[in-house]
Amino acid sequence: MTASFTKLGKDYAFILGESQFQELQIDLESQFEVRAENGKVVLTPLGTISDSAEAREEKFQECMADIHARFGNAMKRLAE
């Protein structure tokens, strides 16, 4: 896989093709860790398309249900 940089105003943009987006499972909202390693630029996606808002909300609700199941009685007593 190859890609290139292009000038965008005073900054530079990293150009990927649609097939590369699909292969990496990223979208325009994906964020990356960027680091230099032995003279190379390493981009590590911090999230993938599967981390959409709906998927995150579902995961959050699952975690809340687990917390409620495990600690619900204790939280109820603390609230009283």
C-alpha cells in the first residue's frame, strides 16, 4: 500500500484511496496516533468504522447494565 502527502494551505494532508480506507476499516472521523519510528511515519488508528456512535452507545449501555447488575444494590443503599 502506498500513499502520498499533499500541501493543504500551510499544512500537509496524507492522501489515501477509497480501497485503503476499506482495507484499514477507517472513515473520515477516525483518529490516529502519529509517531516517528526509525525515520518512518507510523499512523495507528485509534478507532475503526465499527467504533461508530451507535456501536459506542451500545457498548456503553452494555457496560452500564453490567455495573448495575454488579453494584446496583450498593448504589441504591448509598443513595438512601
